[in-house]
Amino acid sequence: MKQTQPPPPDLLNMPLEQLFPKRWLHHDHLQRQPRRVFIEKATVEQVWDKRQKAHMWKNCLWFQGKEKGLLLNQTQTIQLLTALRVHTVAQCVGHIVVLTPTWHNNNKTIAISAMPTDIEGEA
């Protein structure tokens, strides 16, 4: 018979975010502040697209010292490639960018830009 470990004693008192941590970076995680981040790796992830009602493949950026990845939409991909003056998402690895919480078409989103020298804070 397989033995299982007992549940953590505080499981009933854990907030929702701890019970089911989200894997992806969202607008609200930035707490209304631009954040400077180092792109550690780029991957392709399969995620559920609510609009298409199907699984879709999306480019994703992962940042040094951070647990959450940023799934890139078309606008963010254009911003990223333009800011870094590269041709592919893979070429962005090793660069520093600024993530800024913003609104677009009445939706919360994250804008990506090149790093100015006067920004402080990290995501």
C-alpha cells in the first residue's frame, strides 16, 4: 500500500493564491510600478485561449530570480523585438527590459520597453 504524506496543518487557512499559485505574470503582480527584469530564458508554452476556445502555443519569457513567466501576445512581441532591435524572441535572452502595467482596449496588460537608465525597482 502506498503511503501518502499528511497535508500541511495550515491547509484550511491558506489564501487562494497559495493553494493554487498562478504560473503566469499578470498586470496586477507589478503593483502599478514599472519593473526592470533580466530575460533568463524564452520558451514556447501550450495554454488555453478563452477567445479561441482551444489550446494555443505562445512564446513565454522567464526572468532571473522570478517564478512567473510572461506569456507574450502579438503587441508585446512587437514591443519586445522593437525595443531590443532583434528579429526573434530567442534573441532576447540575456537582455534587460522594463515591464510596465498598463491598459489597452479597456484590458489590463503589460507593456515591454527598453531599459532607460533612470528606472528603479524589480518585478
